[in-house]
Amino acid sequence: MRVIGLMSGTSMDGVDAALIDTDGEAVFWLGPSITLPYDAQTRALLVQAMEDAQGVNERTSRPGALAGAEQRMTDVHEEAVRALLASLRLSPADIDAVGFHGQTVIHRPDVRLTVQIGEGQRLASALGVPVVADFRAADVAAGGQGAPLVPVFHAALAAALGGEGRWPLAVLNVGGVANVTVLSPDTSPVACDTGPGNALLDDFMMARTGRPYDEDGAMAARGQVDEALLALWLDHSFFGQGAPKSLDRNAFRAFIASRGSTDHLSLEDGAATLTALTAATVARFVDHLPQAPRRWIIAGGGARNPTLCAMLGTRLGVKVEPAESVGWSADALEAHAFGFLAARSLRGLPLTFPSTTGVPEPLSGGVCFRP
């Protein structure tokens, strides 16, 4: 099955579109990908939508900027699909389905609420291709965390790696939120969100510089970590919990401010301390595992941050390998994942499991919209 997966993550920097050939169990080919960056107006609309979503209590509610943002998200995702197809000299008729995650604007599994904006039916009608969307709702409704969804994909990829003696293997994705999958050949995957990925650092950089991220970790590399402040931040109940667990993008914003904000830190020291927080929370998760992973593979925007990768290596005591070193794409891995999940959904195969989201039993998910 030839599927295009789409991902607009919590970093809110653009849409990734990636082609994958899969039957939802095995991965036959990780195809080309593109990223369609958001312009400043679209990103500002998403930021406002995230704020307006904080008061949402119903999945279908679209107050404030949410309705406009949902329309814009659908349009941008269509543009991304068409741009990828055009680059390959293909048409929508050459693909079997699209996996459309949408943009998460609020994630509160504690009250069985998760909202990803994006109009699946409108995208299917525009492209003339079946679109699978709304991947998280069934899991959350059944009492699961609704995240992370990608462990079953990571397991399919890892099965092809081999590597006797290199288990357990951890696949770490650092987007706005960081999540990890820990894999061993004879046990169920263990997965969860570990803590803030790039979200707090990106917001800090935007507020201080007007730039949406710390390019190449350059500011953090020049700064000093405020260890006392970091210790205050790490004193959060979330970090004392084992898997499964998940986060909203803005879950730590108020906590960080209340425990000692970055206002008194220089740009460089603030970036260094927030980067260290991401690395430290990943390392803290390892304390909850029966065996520390012997191999770490990193994807997502964080994989492009050498300072973060170095901090992770120091705190984990293991070299962190970029996804490209094993033939995966750091930038497109989650887009590939949602193509894979769309294929699984169409076949009625489970997407989530008790050891990954805490759902009571293996559960399929996603809603198929047909043209």
C-alpha cells in the first residue's frame, strides 16, 4: 500500500509529508519526504489557536481562532501532499491513502479530551483519495493516554535492524514534546512522553530573539546550565512517573514560571538550561526501566541540535545515534509513521497497546474519510 503520511507536530514549524510503502505490519520502503514550512501568519494563527483551545471542553468545539486555524491546517496539508507528489511526478491517483494527523491544540487524557484540528473529509474530497485522520480519539475515549502512537511503527523498523547484543533499543523523538519507545525482542514495547522537548526552548527563543528555535544549538552551546534552577524544574510529579504517560505541549509553562523563570538568565544561559531540562528528563525516564537501553536513536527537530545530542549522550552514558545512521529520516520519521498507522487503521489492526498508552487492550483507531 502506497501511503503519504502527514505530520504537523508540537513544534509548529511546518508540515512534513512522506511517502511510505507498507501493509501496516512491515515497512517495505521509506520513501521521499518534504517539509512545507509555515509562514509567520500561519504560525501566529496556530499560536493563538493553542491559547484559545485551553478553554475547550468538547472535541468538536472551535472557539476563537480554532475554526480559522482548522481551515488553514487543512489547506496547508493539501498543499504538502500535492507538493510531494509533484516532486515525484506523481498524482493523487498514484497513492492509496493519506494519513492525516492534524495539529494537536489540546491534549488532556486525564479528562478524556484530545483535539487535533484538521478537516479529514475536506482533504479527502480535495485529493480524491481516502484520508485516515483522528488517530488519538479512540484510545483516549477508552482510558488510554492517546500518546505516543508511533511505538508500533518503531517496532516494525527496529525488527529489520538486527544487532545482536544491542538491546534494549530506545527510539527518541524530540519535537515540541519528547517521546521515547523502548524495544526488546521478547517483550512488549514500553513508551511514553518524557517531558518538554523543544517547546519551552522554542518559546524562550521566540520571546528573546524573535526566532522560533535555537539553530544548531548555538546559543545553548555558549551558555552555562543553571543547575540549581534545573533541579527546581525537575521536581515535578510527572518525572517521577513511569510509563505510560503523556503531555500537552504547554503542560510545563506555568510550572516553570512558578518554580523560577528564565527571566534573570542571559540568552545563552537560558537556552543552555532549557536544553539541559530536555536531556535530564529523558535520563530521568531511564530510572523507571528494568534495564537501561544500550542503544539510542534520535529523530525529530532535536536531532538537528548538536548541543542537545551531546547533553543526552553525557546524561545517558551512551552515544546518541541520528536516525539517518540506520537509514531512517530524522525529519520525516513521524510523517512516515502516520502513513504506516493509516495502513494499519484501514486493515483494522491495533495502533495502541497497554504498554504504550495504558489502554486496557490493544485497540485500533483512526477514522477513514472517503472522497
